[in-house]
Amino acid sequence: MRFSLIVCTYMRPEPLLKLLNSVKTQTHYPPEILIIDASHNKETENMLKEEIFENLKYYMVLNQHRGLTKQRNYGINLVSKTSEIICFLDDDIVLEPNYFEELLKTYNKHPEALAVGGYIKNNTKWEKVTSNYKPLINEFAFDSYKRKDGSRFILRKKLGLDSNELPGFLPDFSHGRSVGFLPPSGEIYEVEQIMGGASSFRKNIFESMRFSEYFVGYGLYEDVDFSLRLAKKGKLYVNTKAQLFHYHDASGRPNKYKYGKMVIRNGWYVWRIKYPRPDFKAKVKWNVTSFLLTCIRFTNVLNTNKKQEAFTESIGRCAGWLSLIFNKPKIQS
């Protein structure tokens, strides 16, 4: 299958170079690589002039196209007409050599797939267990693997606020477990959410869909929004053999106050994408869980070295939560 790779970048020339060097080693090299750069300087452009990457095309966008979802939509319009699959990668990722090969195998194995996501392998340590293993209160188990659960999930379990859905599916009160809770089993899992930074889609879906420009700038949860809308049309999968490393580069990220505000407001937005009219119980659980997670973030002021970041983000979450009373986000179709 012919595929194209789009990488949207912003002020990250060094991480981008590491990503492209890992693309060089792929068993299936992209016939087309589009770099959509929103940087305010020419460091990325100059770096690419010094390096040689086959099939690469570079585009620096003006202000009206800056922002993750805008850049993705810009890149989609430039993709070759012969491409069947469009892949997206964040600029702070490094791929295993068979990443694209495994993604394409998924489309062949599941011809009904509209999208396939990759698997981040450096986020969590998993341990193999028996199929009937009963996890402890501080553990999460799935498909004969277990991992440690963080304090927020332990407390949510005790309060009856844990997700009642499989990883990659959104419960009626949102606050589910992401695809990061899928184990490194080598299996392909059906989901309704995939990570935008390690995603791929059939090109023809973009004839009727685009990434929402509600998610300006950094675009927190833009991938959840797009995935949930797409899942209403067909099936999405994650292939845990399509592996990569995500290094969460700090450059190009918003300040912690804005980030905290995004967590609440964008979280509310994607919740209402799937559940436009949640019942009273779901509304209560969403608000209680949001309050609980904000309180946990406040405690990081006492128990982490990044006290200022924790405090600023927590204040942002509170501001985002209060703003929902008077100014709820308008859901875009």
C-alpha cells in the first residue's frame, strides 16, 4: 500500500532530526514525507538543508496555518493523489525499524480498518502474568499482563470512579483508560481512540473529515476528538507490534496554566463529542473525577520537585472548571 508521512513540527529541530533518522532505517520507507513547520525561526529549515532524506518535502506555514490541527489539515491537502494511507507522527518520536511495515500489515489483516495507531513502548513497565491473575489495588491487569497503577487510579478505584470500559474506549462519564493501558502483547486491539502522534488513516476518510480547529495551538485531546468522530463511521485499531519511543520534548509546549485550563475544557469537549446528552449520574461522576484529579495535582506542590509547575497547572484546572459554568465550549460538527 502506498503511504505518506506527515510530521507537524514547531521549534524542535533536534528531536525532528532524531525522528527522521529513525525513519531512514525503516523496512518500509515512506514514498512521501511532508514536514509542516510552524516555527518562528529557520533552525528546522536549515537543519533539513544540511541533511538528506529521500522523498522529503518541507513547508513552512504562515500564522494562519500554525497550530497542530491546522498544520495537519494543511498537510493533508498536499498529499500525493496516489497515496492510500496517511501517517502522522509527533516530532519527538523515535521509531522501531518495522513501524510502518506493521501498520500496513494491519490494514491488510483488517481491510475494514479506517485507522491504525502505533504503540509507545517506553511509557510503562509491564509484567507477564497468568490469564486469570487478580490484580492488587495498586495494579492494572489486561490480557495476561499487569502494570502498576498511579495514585489517581488507586483513589478512583476506592471511590468507585474507575473506568468501566476497556482501554481505548470512553465511559459515559469520560475519564477512561487510554490506549497506553494496552499491553505489549504483540496483538492488534480494536479501539475508538488512537494517539494522534502515532496514527495512520485511510486517505479517503479526509474527503469528509478534517481535524477540528477548535483545538488551537498545542491541541490537547485533538486526537481523542478526531478518533471518536471517526469511530462512529467504522473501526479503529492499535497494533502493539508497531512500536516507537515517545520522548515528550518540553520545547514548544504551552505554559502550565494554559495546559491546566486545556485539561478541563478540552476534556469536557471530547466527553460531549461522544455523549452530547449524558445523564445526571454521568455528569456527577465527570465533575467529581475532575475535582479529584485537580486535588491530586495540587498535592504535587508538596511531593514533587516541580512545585511551581504543579501549582500553576492546578490553578489553570480550577479556572477551566469555573469557566464551564459561564462559557462552555461550542461543539463543532
